[in-house]
Amino acid sequence: MADISSTFAGIRSPNPFWLASAPPTDKEVNVVRALKAGWGGVVWKTLGEGDPVVNVSSRYGAVSYNGTRIAGFNNIELITDRPLDVNLREIKSVKKQFPDRAIVVSLMVPCNEESWKTILAAVEDTEADGIELNFGCPHGMSERGMGSAVGQVPEYVEMVTRWCKQYSRMPVIVKLTPNITNILGPARAAVAGGADAVSLINTIQSIVSVDLDLMAPTPTVDGQGTHGGYCGPAVKPIAMRMVGDIARDRTCAGIPISGIGGVSTWRDAAEFMALGAGTVQVCTAAMHHGFRIVEDMIDGLSNWMDAKGYATLDDFRGLAVPNYVSWENLNLNYKIVARIDQDLCIKCGKCHIGCEDTSHQAIAHMKGADGLRRYEVIDDECVGCNLCMLACPVDGCITMQRMDVNQPKLTWKEHPNNPMRQKVPAEAAE
Amino acid sequence: MTHVPDIAPGRLAPEDYAKSFDDMAPPLNGRQAVIEASRCYFCYDAPCVDACPTGIDIPGFIRKIGTGNLKGSAVTILEQNIMGGMCARVCPTEILCEGSCVRNTAESKPVAIGALQRHATDWLFERDIQPFARQPASGRRVAVVGAGPAGLSCAHRLAQLGHEVTVFEAQEKAGGLNEYGLAAYKTPGGFAQREVDFILSIGGITVETGRQLGRDLFLEELRRDYDAVFLGLGHNAVNALGVEGEELSGVMNAVDFIAGLRQAGSLATVPVGRKVVVIGGGNTAIDAATQARLLGAEDVTLVYRRGPEAMSATLAEQEWAQTNGVRIKHWAMPRRLLGWQGAVKEVEFEYTRLDEAGRLAGTGETFTILADQVFKAIGQRFVPSPLTANALETLELVDGRIAVNEERETSVPGVYAGGDCTAGIDLTVSAVQHGKLAAHAIDARLRAVAAAA
Ligand SMILES: Cc1cc2nc3c(=O)[nH]c(=O)nc-3n(C[C@H](O)[C@H](O)[C@H](O)COP(=O)(O)OP(=O)(O)OC[C@H]3O[C@@H](n4cnc5c(N)ncnc54)[C@H](O)[C@@H]3O)c2cc1C
Ligand SMILES: Cc1cc2nc3c(=O)[nH]c(=O)nc-3n(C[C@H](O)[C@H](O)[C@H](O)COP(=O)(O)O)c2cc1C
Ligand code: SF4
């Protein structure tokens, strides 16, 4: 049995599956249920200072795709709307009940030293394992100069991170907002400020749908809507790209990463980890299905690791990072073409029409007098784009076959068409 | 031994009839429809379209269900098949569209095309929308004989194309076998008449019921008085068993039993035997046997002279009958009907098999089945007498039915025909297609004549 216990920025948990700071972690009753269900840790719903915020009624929206509910999720909620002292008391109680789990506290207070100093002391008193700085909330809080308003300015990120390191002995995780052009800006700032780890992504600014009767963005509040934060399965590709960028960045120097964004299964988690994440955090999947999804996450990850021969999480963490390269490093001599397994083909014609209408006219459509259809790849026309394979509804029916043999690797950096090309060694020797 | 035939109405408790004859395939709700629609791959050159006799753009209408464009979906269906609502209920989809769905190959479960088609057309009917408008009046008049699926489909398309249509129908009601033949549980809630009303609401169609060709009107007159004629007469005779005892009371044509049942104000008034024997292997046999059971017959045995795969009723239909408690006996043919005081009492069958040459032959061995009532369902026929009465030219026939070319024109110019009175598989959907094709051929002919004049 693989060992899936994790030590992340010094914080230990029996498994790498944490609940992200959000409604599932807003109250002791939820968190106790989660930890009983087996979650390795929680990041408590973000605490703030002063009077609690006030939330609207009608808070969530979603994208349903082809009958699949909540392919993407959005919310216009703020940080916790419960009094600070109640939250702190409950955090303390939970940590006492579950000493082996990771209990991290998410924080968001105004951008001044005193505010941070005060709240850090109060959190330290709960004996929580660490803090996460919420620099990500894209709505409601940023208008007050907090959340993503801080996260979008690298200098602020660095400054606040430094305060936290200065006034607390707890590990500091900086949660990054994706609502920025280059994630490396705030990530490097966090590193410079002395962060112990980063976590990402927070939600993406979004309008999930427009109610065409009310003529307003959803979720609607009394006939009007606002932009919210997007998350759930739909954002996973965006999150993984940002995680990968940080993982391979030399300046970020291997800072521990907690991967967040659309994690719903052990497989999603494994992908994030292959891209360098040490733990993953989950919100939407738990809100959609309840806490018991963690059973399969634990079981599935460990079974997969057994099958692959990975004994610990460190054995495969980051293995995909060296293979995540920039485009100019890809081999232009690599050549694949589509292959259709005629025995598996169900004659839906989707490969043909996609390639014919929108790609390279590389799949011929033939129809016998008996009405039997046949689809065949025209090798010379196929550019190996994968479209047909992706569109084909039958697993394994269309595969891509490698055609280049004995060709040396050639990248754009050396390509003759590149006006700024570097000479390949042989050419240089001439 | 005496025999008192036990044929009686009201075998069920009054409140049980509605349940017994309820919709055999209840409609999908909106959510189910969207989920099922999402199973459609939206194939290119989709095999299901080829398999639909009316060529409905099936992936097109299903996609529209998925996007919530139900009106567009219904129109996509109805513009190819004006009886898309009835066909959604009665088509043997397992041998048509659904039988060729590519989902069969990998997972043996086609998209439920029929149920989706019903969902979209029901939506339109519930809102009483008539989506089709007529083209400018052509000033041409066409006579249609027979208000079944073939005739009504032809009339609707002709009206749409701007022509004036008069439909002559021998029966009291329009609809043909939709009204008098299809099983009650396939088309509950008076759907057949609702559909007729919908078709006629386009305007430009006059239906004259109680007017029979060959008795009240003649082909020569129609040819003289109208610019073109379409014949959608269906079958008009039933094959006889040709065995001793056929005239005994309690022995009747299955189609007559069904017509009586479909027209009964209350199903509790329809008499049915305690022991029923049905002879035949098609839809009619299946429907008569199943409905006899549903009316409360105790033992219903359907006897067919060949094996299950040779039955023209599909496997799904056979299973439906069996699920409803009909016993199906294969490989036996009737030898004689035995009676007591003029009423049928039992049927003697002889076992059959295929001989060396592959021909059906009796084995000589016999058995009998007790029966209070016997339904004959060994096929319907077309007899041309309505056409020949007072005729100058006679229409050519093939295999006893009216011969037509690809345009559905008969051997007599200007006279077209379709549906069961012409060759081909006897299905509602085929009749609709014939009517539609004929309407376009008639339209082309009338416009060519107009252009020449
Ligand atoms: C019991 C039974 C069950 C069936 N079940 C199914 C099923 O589930 N699915 C399916 O697809 N098909 C089924 N069919 C077949 C289908 O009903 C027919 O193929 C279809 O109705 C043929 O349409 P039509 O217009 O050619 O003829 P019909 O529906 O028979 O209509 C012909 C019309 O012409 C009228 N007519 C006839 N002679 C004259 C005349 N001389 N003058 C004026 N009017 C005349 C008739 O009264 C009738 O209204 C079934 C048939 C039967 C008998
Ligand atoms: C309703 C809701 C409220 C959230 N509140 C917070 C919050 O208070 N603090 C925070 O750091 N992130 C918050 N998030 C963001 C999540 O922690 C997480 O980063 C995001 O949902 C992506 O993960 P997922 O795809 O698993 O949902 C919230 C998300 C949701 C859906
Ligand atoms: S890989 Fe791309 S170009 Fe090649 S056949 Fe498939 S769709 Fe066409």
C-alpha cells in the first residue's frame, strides 16, 4: 500500500486532500463532518476583522453542459459572515479533536501592518497549523482594497507576506489570484516575501450566464447580477497551467504548491501533483457531491500509485514538470497521422466532418451502394492535429501513429524558417 | 358436451380500463429529454436519416431539443413528416431509425429517437401552433381519395404548395387506420383526431366523409373535375383462412375487432372471449391478441405458422404481447374450426415445418385449442373494384396492388397513389412519405402544365 501522507510546508496531514477555504470549511459542524469523512485537512473559510460582512441571498450560478450539472460554478459570496471570535473558538476546538489533520486558517484583512499583526496573534492562539493569505477573492472584497486587489499587485503581496512571516511562527501559504496576466509576478513576490508555500488558483472573474428573461447576469439578486468567481471542473486546465508555470520557474525555487481548481477526483489530484503540487484543495466537487467523495480520492490515488510503483507522493510529484516546456522547444520533426480502427468504427462521421469542414480535408467519406459508410485517413493530407481522435466518441477507435523515423530532433530555435534561429551544431561547424 | 360461448363485455372493474390501456410508452419529461438528446452524437451523414422512410433530419431535431429550441425541433420533424407525432408513437423504430443508430454498435442502446420525436411534437401540439403557411393560391384543384396517412400527408403538402384539395373518405371519420386500426395503447387521448385537426388547420383542404369511391363517386369523374387525383385507399379486404368452420359465430376479422374497440365510447362495452385464439403473425395479430388480454380475456393464444423471426411484427412487438400475457405458439396452421350450435368452440391446428426445399409443410400431427372467440389476422388485401367501376381506363396492378412509378404516378396520367394500396412495407410512416412524394410530383406536373399554357 502506497503511503499518501503528506508534509507540506511543514504541515502534516494523513493525505494530500484538503478542503479549500470556502463554505465547506466555514463552521465547526461542516469541518467535523469533513474530517470524519476522511479529508486530510481544511483551510478554514477566510476570516476578516471588525464587523462581519453581509452576504446577499442568491449567491451561486453554474454552467451545465449537455445535461451535466455544475461543469463550472460561480459565486458572489464574501469571506465568512460569522463573528471572528466564534470562528477562532471553533478552530481551536477542531484542532483539539483532530490533532493529526492539517488545520490552516485563511485570512484577509486590510492592507496595513497593524491589522495583520492583530489577527495573526489571535490565530496563533488557536494552535492551527498554518495560515493562508487570501489575495484572491475577485469580487466584493477587492472593492474594499482586499483580496485580489492586493493579489494583483506584486509589491503588496511581498509586503503582506513579509509582515506575516515577521509576526507569526506559523507557516504562511500565499493564495494566488488567477485574475492576472502572468502568475509569476505575484508568485515570485510571495517567494521574495518569505512565503512557505503558495496555493492556487482562487476563483476567476466571471459571468456564468445571462438570464434572457430578466436580462441580467446570474445569479440574479432582485433583478440584477454582478460578476462572480468561477471554479469547478471547467477551471482545472487554467489552474494547472499556472501551477506548472510556478513549478518550473527558477526564481520560485521549488516553493511548495497547493493545487486548487476543479479537483474532483484522485486523477485530477495526481495530475496537479505531477505538475508539482504537494497537496490539492477542493471546494466545488465537495459542494456538488458531499464530503464522501474523498473515499475514492484516497483509495484511487493509492491504488494508482501501487500500480505505478510509487511508494510515496514524493516519488511522482513534479515528474511532468521537466516535460512542460515552451513551444519553441518542441520537436518539429515529430510527425503523427490518424489511424481509424475500422472494426471499432461506428460510422458516426464526426471525424470526417470536423476535418473536412474545419481542418485539412484528410478523412475521406465513402458510401457503398449498400449504404455502408467507411471513413479513411488520407495520410498525405493529415497534419496530425488530433481533432478526429478527440471528436471520435469511441475510445481507442482513432489513434495517432508516429510516422517520422530516424529523424533528428529539430526545434523552432534551429528551424530554417526562423529568422532568429540558432545554428544547429552541424551547421555551425561548416 | 354442450358449449356456451363465453363472450362478454365488462370483464374488468370499470376503473381498471384506463389503467389497462394507458400509454404503452409514457412521454419523456423535459429533463429526461435533454439527457437523452445529449446521447446523440450529431452524426455526419447519419445512418438514422437514411433509415427513416420520410428522411427526417434526426440529428438536427435532437440537437434542437438539447438547446431548448422545441419549436424548431418540431418543425424539423414535421416538415419531412406531417404525422411525426403519430409516427413517434407507432413506428417500429427498432427496425427503422433506432435500429441504425450508431450507438447500437458500441453499447447496444440506441438514442431513443421515437421518444424524443414525441417530446418535440407534443410540445407543439400542446401549444396549438400551426407552423406551416400556404403558398399563394395556384388555382389548381386536386382530389384525394382516402383520408388515411397517405391521403392526409398528400393533402397537407398540396395545400401547403398552394393547391385546393378535396379529400373523399368512405368512413365517418378521417384518419384511416390511425383512427380505426392502430392499437389503443399506442395512441391514447384521442391523439389521432387531434393530429387530423392539426393537419387540416393549414387550410385549403375540404374533407368529405361518407363518400366512397366506386359507390358515391368514380375515378372518371374525379379525373374530369380535378387537375389531378391521389389514391390512398389502403387495404380494403381481409384474407380468409380458407378452412372449414370459418363462418361460425365468434370468428371474426382482427381488424374489425380492433376498429370496434377503437370506436367504442367505453371500452367496458367491448365484448371479448374468455378464451381467445388469434391466427396470424403481423401487427394486426399482435395488437388484437394484446388488446383482447387487456380487455380481460383469460387465455389468449396467438398461433403463427412459422418461427418468430419470420413474423412481420417486430421482436419488440412480440415481447410486448408476451409481457401482457399472450401466449405465442409458432409452427402451426389452422386445419378447421369446430363449433357447437353455430358458435366456435375449438380450433384444430396442424404442426408445420420447412421441407427439404424450404417450403412450409404440415407434419400431419394436430392439436386443438379451446376458443370462445377467434380472430383472423393472416393479412389484408387490396381489391381494385372501387377503381374499375364505370372506368374507361383501368389502372395497372403489381402483385394485386396499384402499380406506380418513382414519382408515385399510376399507369393513368394524372392519377397518383400511395400507402398500403401500393407495393412496399405497410407502415404509417411509409404511407406519409408516399403522400408527400406524390404531392411534389403533382405540384411539378401542375406547374409544368401552367408554364406550357
Ligand atoms: C391493426 C393494425 C395495426 C397497425 N399498427 C401499425 C403500427 O403500429 N405502426 C405502423 O407504422 N403501422 C401500423 N399498421 C399499418 C398502418 O396502419 C398502415 O400501413 C397505414 O395506415 C397505411 O396508410 P394508408 O393511408 O395507405 O391506408 P389507411 O390507413 O388504411 O387509410 C385508407 C383510407 O382510405 C379510405 N378508403 C378506402 N377505400 C375507399 C374508397 N373506396 N373510397 C373512399 N375512401 C376509401 C379508408 O376508409 C381509409 O380511411 C397497422 C395496421 C393495422 C391494420
Ligand atoms: C462559494 C465559494 C466561496 C468561496 N470563498 C472563498 C473564501 O472565502 N476564501 C478563499 O480563499 N477562497 C474562496 N473560494 C475559492 C475556493 O477556495 C477555491 O479556490 C476555488 O473554488 C477553486 O476550487 P474548486 O474548483 O475546487 O472549487 C470560494 C469558492 C466558492 C465556490
Ligand atoms: S489528425 Fe487532424 S488533420 Fe489528421 S485526419 Fe485527424 S482531423 Fe484531419
